[in-house]
Amino acid sequence: MLVLSRKAGQRIHLGDDIVVEIRRVAGNRVTIALEAPRDVRILRGELQESATDFEDDEAETYPVSRGIAPRFAGLTTHLTTSEMVG
């Protein structure tokens, strides 16, 4: 694991198309902004297990064709950078 120290406004580039920017540091709380392609899944660590369990349940309940559960077909998400940072 690589550990880096950054100040507000500084960025970290991951590969060619992912950028992490430190927006604000206040006490023990850090606000970050993530820039990534739409096909890159971004998930808070504390939600990883729940998301994995949900995906397993969905796979059992709804057979997947072409990678999309039928009830989610056609559903798109439009998040701006400011919405991802909240």
C-alpha cells in the first residue's frame, strides 16, 4: 500500500484517466473529489460488503443478460463531480 500526504487542492493521478483531488481538510475529516470514466465503479469502503451482497442477491433473483438485470435495463445515472463529493 502506498501512503501519500497531500494538502488541499493537490491531486493524485491514477493511471491515465483517474484523478483524486483533495478538496478540504478540516480536523480529522478530508473531502476528496474523484474524476474517473463512467465505467469505473467508485464505492465507499464501508459499503463494499453490502454492495457485494446486493449483487449476489440480484444475480440469484434476476438472471442477467448482457450484464444488466432486467429491472435495471435502460437505467442511467448522471452524477456531477459535486454530487459525488457530498
